[in-house]
Amino acid sequence: MLLIAVIIGSLFLYALIVKPEYVAVVFFTITIADMNASVEGLPVNIRALIGLALFARTMLPMKMEEHDSFFSTPAKYIVIFLLYTMVLSEFYDLLNVTYARTCALTFISAYTGYHFFFKYNDTRLLKMSLLIAGLICFSDLVFTYVTEGNFPVIRIYKHLLGIPEQLNERGEIVEAINWGFYGLVCGMAFVVLLADYINGKLVSKIGLVLMPIMFLGVLMSTSRSALLGVAGISFFIMAREFNHQARWKRAASLLMIIFSALIVSLIVFMSIQSLFNLNKDFMDEIALRLIDEPIAVLNKHLGLNYNVHSLGAMEWRTEASSDALGAFLNLKTVEEFFGIGFWGYVTRNLGHNNLPPHNGLLMLLIEFGILGIVYWSLMIYSFLAKSFKVTDMTSPMSVSMIFIILFSLANNAELTGSIMFLFASTLIAENNFYAGSQAKVISMPSHEGSLKMQL
């Protein structure tokens, strides 16, 4: 075992020194897929160790394209936001070591995401990491379907490393990560592939193969939020490309691609029960989440007849959001403006169920106040708006961020997590690269003109 550890450590150090981009892909992948492990004797976990090592490597000479420093760009506003959340949480005695480490690792994710964009002046490293993370999450779902036939999801890497699952007093596996998270990752991978296809950058047939796989992952996660995100991003891309003739043709064919991916995914999905001999109750639960619940909720809001027993989690989330809004309105004025700190909603049990509000925007509003949500909104809007301004192509980074926003509408802390700010900082780097390229193109004619005059 010691020999294996020495070999792995040596390979890691070699890659860190000679090929740091490989370490970046590993770090981005385990960040997106939310993979982690502790090693006895180490003061930090594996993800933090890799992140710290990668951050330290960025301080040393490295062959990179010329670029502005992280803190001289709008990326510094991410750091200001993180510091605000920590100071606010400390004011309410909610700042603990865990949250401080989380903020530090979020900063490292954002910093290294920005830095390694300029390894190749494109987003290939982050996109590669996302697709690997999507395959990992898809594999976890398949493994769970085959071995357990029920949720929560069993992580393959924990199974391989012998990391024990946390159990409750009844001996049941505690749901550390909601299964909707796997739909988030697979859905992000799907919309990134869509954007690359529309932009004519999906040169490999592997991407076309991965599209139905990622869509199947969304279905297997039974995440309605991820399905909403896929639909919303698809319509957004088509609307944006409407006036671009070449890309509009690809956007039109996008409907056929999505339809084909849906058909293939559904055929495979419907074959899962007989293929893996799954529990019928589990498949009934999946059908309830993907079909019965949305139809019942839609009929209720349209004033039509509906099955009250099919409302389930969607109705509960609506009620939870309503309770959260009421709780916010009952806060003191100063608390409404500045917020009540990280996890303050749960700590105070404002929802009377010891659960977060299951609405990302409301959670952001309650925890970090009107000031926090306005600051966050203006920050994210400025990143996205510049992306749409500096290039007429739809950036995979921007659609990923919009997907996270749509997904968060029925979830919790995704808006302020490492994944969001990792993609945001990479988008900032991409924006700066395109803006710099445009400036060079504009300046070239005048320079040539001056040479002609001199001649």
C-alpha cells in the first residue's frame, strides 16, 4: 500500500511540475462531480490538497498565453462576494471552519479556472472536465440502478476506495447528495455539447454519442429541474441563432437531435427494468416523478382535474418556497437588507422543517440579503452580457451558467457554489480573450495605414 502511495505521489508531482494542465483537469473534474476523500494523517482532504497544489503551481513560471492577472479583471468581484458572505456569517456566529474552507476552495476553483483558460486560449480543459464528470455521474446512476434499484445514488469511487456510506439509526444510507445533482452535471454536459454543435465546434463524433448518454443521465436522475434547464437552454440557443443563417440551419437541426436523443434515451430507459430486473416500485416512483407529478401540478394550476396523490415533491417545493418568502418578509429590516448568513435559514429553522427553502434565489436572498442578491445578480449579468457582446457565438460557458440558474429555481445553494464560480471565472477569461482579439483586429488597419503613409 505504501509503494502504491509513493508511485501515485510521484506521478502527481511530475504532472504538477511538467503537465499542470492534467492536474487542472483532475481538479476541475472532482469539483464538478463533487468527489472527495480523506487520507489519515493529512490535515486536508484530497480535493483541497490537489486544489492547493494547483494554486501554488500557478505562482511559478508556466508556459501560458499572455493575459491579464485574475485580480485586474471582473473576476475580483467573485472574491468580494465570497468575503462578504464570510463576514456576514461571522457576524451571526455562523462562520465555521467547514464554510471557511468551502469559500477558500471556491476561490481556488475560480482562480485556477481563469488561469488555465490561457493554457490554450480556449475552454477545452474545463469542457473536458465537465464531460468526464458527466460520465462519472452517469456511471454512478447506472451502478445504483443495477446494484440497489433505489435512491440515494451510490458513488462508484467510494465503493472502489472502500469509503463507508453514512447510515442513519435505521441502517439506511444517508442521502449526502440529492440525486438531482447528477441531473445537473449531466444536463450541463448536454447543453455544452449542444452549444458546440451549434457553433460548429463539435468536430468529434464522440460528442454526438455523448449527447444521448448525457440526456439519459438527466432522465435517470429524475430531475425535473435539469429537464427544465435542458428545454430552456435549447429554446434560448435557437432564439439567439435565429438571425444567423449558417448556425440557424444547425439550430433547426437541433430539434431533430434533441428529439432523436429523447427517443434513444427513452427506449434505453424503458428497457432498464427488464435489463437490470429492477424493483417495480422503484420504476413506478420514477414514472411518478417524471410524468405524473408534472402533469398533476400543471392541471392544478390550469384549474383542471388532477390526482391529488400525484402532486408529491413538486407541490411540496412550491409550498416550501412560499414559506421561505414569508419567513424573509418577517425578518428585521436590517436582516432583509444584509441577510442572516450562510445556512441561517436552516439554523433558525425558519421553514419549520429543518430544511433549506428549495429555491436558489430565495436562499440567496434570505442568507445574503437584498444587498447580496443585487450584487450577485449584477455581477453574473455583467459576465453574461459581455459574453453575448464580444462574440456572436453562444459560449458553452454562458449556457452552463444559465442552466445552473434554471436548475436552482427548485434547488438550493448552486448559485453560490464552486461549480458556478468555476464556470463564471472561465467565462471572464474567454470574454477578455475575445475582447483582446477584437482590439488587435481593429488596431491592425490603422497600423498598416500609418506604414503606407510613411512609405
